[in-house]
Amino acid sequence: MKAGMKHIEIIAKAHRKVQSVEGLQQAALDEFGADLHIALRSRKDELLYLRKLTEMLFPYVMPPKATDCRSLSLLLREVMSGSVMLPTMDFMADPDTVNLLVLIFVDDTPLDPATEPPSPLVPFLQKYAEVSNKKQSVLKLDLKEIRDQQDLLFRFMNFLKQEGAVHVLQFCLTVEEFNDKILSPDLSDSELQRLHGEVVHIYETYCLEESIDKISFDPFIVDEIRNIAIGPYGGVVKLQTMHCLFEAYEHVLSLLERVFTPMFCHSDEYFRHLLRGAESPTRNSRISRNMSKRGESFGISRIGSKIKGVFRNTTMEGAMLPPCSMNDMDEDMVEEATVVMEDDSPAEPPCSAGSLRNLSFWSIGIPYIDLCDDDNKRDKFPVFYIDVERNDRKEVGHETEKWWVFRRYLEFYVLESKLTEFHGTFADAQLPSKRIIGPKNLDFLESKREEFEEYLQRLLQHPELSNSQLLADFLSPHSMESQFLERMLPDVNLGKMFKSVPGKLIKEKGQNLDPFLQSFFNSCESPKAKPSRPELTILSPSNENNKKLFTELFKNNANLSERKHNPNFFEETLSVDGMYDYMMFVGRTVFGAADWLSHALAAGRILFKNTFEAYMDQYLQSKLEQILQEHNVVSLITQLRDAVFCESSEELKPEEKRSRAKKTFEAMMDYLPDVVVRCFGQDSKYEGVRLLFDGFQQPVLNKQMTYVLLDIAVQELFPELSQE
């Protein structure tokens, strides 16, 4: 009410200055001065204010970890501020909406009666969190599935540790282990003492009030366990027939299955498990085999030629990272996507298994150069004979494995090119310059044998390549033959060759001078944009949003480039408290009460204040109960919903809005009792009601009042914000 009185006083002061309805809004905005709400400066400032307000409320209305994801919190902020709160504030400040609310309050016409009995009252937002869709999630697990998989159980325990509830699972495991022992028919004296000690441990850990791992059991369960714990150790055999431990176990098991397991299925730990499924030890061996065998060919050879250079020095080659790098990685990092092709080829020998591969334990040598037949067996070509020895799987029971591989001269350079593409260059491991012209016979390869052998040995010692699928395929006899042969032939552009040949064959003096000069001039000019590929124009999302911000009704709000700091001096400071004081203030400010009437009301304040306020409280209570009947509130909510969420909803025509405004003014005139006319006169009554009505027709002034009321409501609902 005090905020409303201040708003009325500003409008009254502005009206005395301009004496017209057209300039009333701007004059009132000037009168507010530094008290103008910051959201009224412009539409952009209004949206920014709603964003900040939404961010401030997130910690109080959202679950604790809901806003840890920055992208999700930004999405929620933009939806709430731009698509929900901003249209809501526009709807509430619309003069037509204000006229409707005023008309509902002041109109004495009986409202439509309710056709159904009112619904029972429920706590605020009681059913807000209930899930309407009862279909079971495909991600749902039960506790048995989690306990059957070691990886899942480990992640489940990590989740419980984050929630401070790992002792709940530990209680189940402890009781299960205890039951296995207590059910033995023949228990020795030492075993009874040990079992009694375990009962004491269970009682002190999970039942005592001062224990940090206390679990809330029924009192009779705690009493029975305490009686066994403080009694003689021989009484522990009573637990074979008592139900206390069994019921405690059922209570905790139900807690795990109904509360913590569903929470785990929506946690980061579980999604991390799903996204890292390829690292699980239960991984399908066939998929693993195909990825190591053909993923390199399909994923790198075909795609890599198109995007070569884009990810140079930054992209991993698709295989799992070495252990030393895996330890340094953030747990939230998602595994690189790989191309997995299905085939029906026989299983590979153990030498190509990648799960336990560590190339730093491999040893290689190139003892000699040999000759191999080509595919057509028409000729022989020299190759490097590579002797490979694998010693990295002794811990899992495998003996040392040995095999040999033949590789051509150019295949080494294909390997170097691919490794450079994915890992960058290695300063201590480089091949000599490639011979392009000249024979590559046995003598030439023999001269390079030691350098190539040293190159491979240095590659194997690099930690970054200790689990490289590419290097392992190069040293494996089971890799695809075309993998390191497809880049051996240089690209030949026949069209370009034939186009340039005539210019090189014809040697007449000056014949190519003009084309040369023209090409030279063209090279000095900046290239023009091709019609087929126009210049990329990035449309900022804010540009489109700004179009939606400005409305015909509110335009750009107060349209202030900077906030005015001129103080707002009121005529006099009055202390108003209660409906009687508010009535006196409105009579003096709006209706221009004479001095004698003001003095009379001030004198009657001592006698009639409490009686008048008790009557007004009762009147307002009955009026609000009548207005806020369930079917009437549903009607208002429906209008708000249509205005905010239904873009296709039909608005009232201008004639209908003018008709509602006229009806509102007439209802305001009829609302005031006859005693007002006797005290102020008919003309003062008309001018006062007209002043209030004209103030309701100013959208930006309504917006000012709406934001003031919003701030008051937020501080009432969330007093923590005021304390901060």
C-alpha cells in the first residue's frame, strides 16, 4: 500500500504540471528521477534485470547441483527471463489487463457462480514435482544389477560418497556378511566373541545418536540390537531367530532401491559410465577387434584426407590414450568418437589386442633387406624385414611373442605423415629426406636400414605413442595391407598437366608475356568474393531478440541512455500506517480535500482509526474471498497462460478494449459512496477518479508499479536475498 501511495503521488504531481493525458506518462517518469526502477530505463535493461533476478533465485528454487552445468543454467535463464517473465510483466502492465483487474474489484455485479464444489486446499506446489509420465526410464537400474557389475558398484559407491550416504551401503554389506556367519549351526566360543564384537560395532556405528553414520531405524529395532550389544557375548545366538537385524536390513535396502538408486541413474557418475562404455572390461570383443582392424582405415584414411590440417597437432588418433595420460585427464572428459565397422572376419591373434598393449615394452629390429613378389607376381620389390618381439603381457600370463613384418620404403613415410597428422612432429624421431627421383633398390634400402631401425625404436619409447593403434598396426602382420599403401602414390592432376604443356613447349619470344602480366596484376589485387560463395554474414542472435523486445505498446520503456540521479523531493514527508491514513492521503492528494476536512479527519483519527481499519479488513477479506473463488482464479490464469505461451491467441479488438475502459471508469465512479460526494463535491470526485483512471492507462507507469510489486513479492518469498 505504501508503494501504491507513492505511485499515486507521483502521478498527481505530474498531472498538475502537464494538465493533459498525453504528457502525463513522460512527466511522471521525469518525476520519478532516481526512484525510477532500473528495469524501466530500456527494454534491454528490463531483460537484463530479469536475467539477474532469475540467476539470484536459482540457488533457492533449483536442486543443489542443477546449475553446475553452465549451458543448462544459461538455457533455463533465457527461457525464464525472455520467454516467461518478460511476457508476464508485459501482460500485467497492459492497461487492458489493469482495467480488467480494477473492474473485477470495483464492479458490484455478482460474479458467475461456481458450477462445481471447490477443490480441497493443498500445500503450495505440493504436486509440482510429481512425474506425469509413469513410463519406466530406459536408464533405470535396480540395485542387483549395480552390485553384479564391479565398475557400476564402484561408481555407485563414489556417488554415495558424494551424497554422504556411503555408510548406508556399507551397512547392507556388513549385515550380509554377519548373517552368513551367524547362521552357522556350530559356533565356537571365540567365534561367538568375534560375532558379538561385530554386533557392538554395528550398534555403535549405525544406531547411536552421536554417531556420524547413524541411520534412522524404528526405536524397537535399536532397542533389540542394544540389548544384544550390552549383554553377554553368548546372547548373540539370539539373532538367529530375532527379526531386528532383518528388518533393519530391509529398511536400508528399501532406502537404497527407492531413493539412492534412482538418484544414481540421473547422476554424473552413471552418465560417465555410459559415455565411457568402450573402456569397460565387459566390452564386446568383436567391436574391439573391428575398431582396431578397420576403424583406422575407414576413420582416418577416408575422412582424414578431407580434413587434413584442420586438427593438426591437436587431434588424437582414435585409440585409447596411454595410462600416463589417462591419469591426468579430467574424469568428465568424454571418450573420443570412433568409426566402428562390422565384419565377419575371423578373430585376430592375441598380438593385436589393444586393451593391455604397451608399445614401450616392445622391441624391434631390422636385421636385413629382402625381396617380395608383387600382387601379380611379375616382379620383385625390396622391403625392410622388421623383427618384432612383444613383452608387455607377461603379467597376465602370456609368454613372449615374436613375429616379423615386411614394409616398403614409402610405407615408413606414410606412417610418419599419419603420426604427424595426429600427434605432431617428434624432434628425436625423424626419417631422412625421402628420395623421390632415383632407384630404391636393395643397396639404397640397405644404406637406410639403420636409420629406419633407429626411427622405429625411438617411436616406441614415446609415452604418447605407448598405446598407439596406428603404430601397432604398422608393426602387426594382421593389419590391412592398403592402410600404409594408399598414400604412396602422389596426386596427379592430369587436367592441369595437359593445360600447362602447350605453354612450356612453345618457346616463341613474347608469346606468353601478356598472360603473365595479366596474372601478375591480378595477383596484386585483393581477391573478389565469388558469386557462388558469398561472404559469410553472422547474424547475431541479439539482433533478432531485439526485434522481439520492442513492442508497440511499451516501445523502449522510458528510453533513457543513462540513469537520472536527480532526487525526488516530495511536498512533505508523512508517516502513514493503516487504511485510515491511506484514506486521508488519497483524499488530500487525489481529491484535493479542503483544509477543514483534513483537520477533521486528523482529529477523528484518534476515535475512528481502529474501528475503520477493522471494518476495512473485514470488507477486503470478504471481497477477496468472493473474487478469488477457484473458477475465477482459473479464468485469470487461463488469460495469463494464453498471453504468455500461446502466440496464436486472439487479442481483444480496439473497440472491445475501449468498451472495457469505459465500463471500468463508470464502475470506479459508482464505487465511491455518496459520502465522498458530500465531502469533496461532484467535480472533485470526477477529477480524482479521472486522475486515477488516466494513471492506469499509461503502460510504462504500470510497468514501474509492476516491478516495484515484483521486488516486494520476491523479498517476501525469499528473505535471504534481503539479508545478503
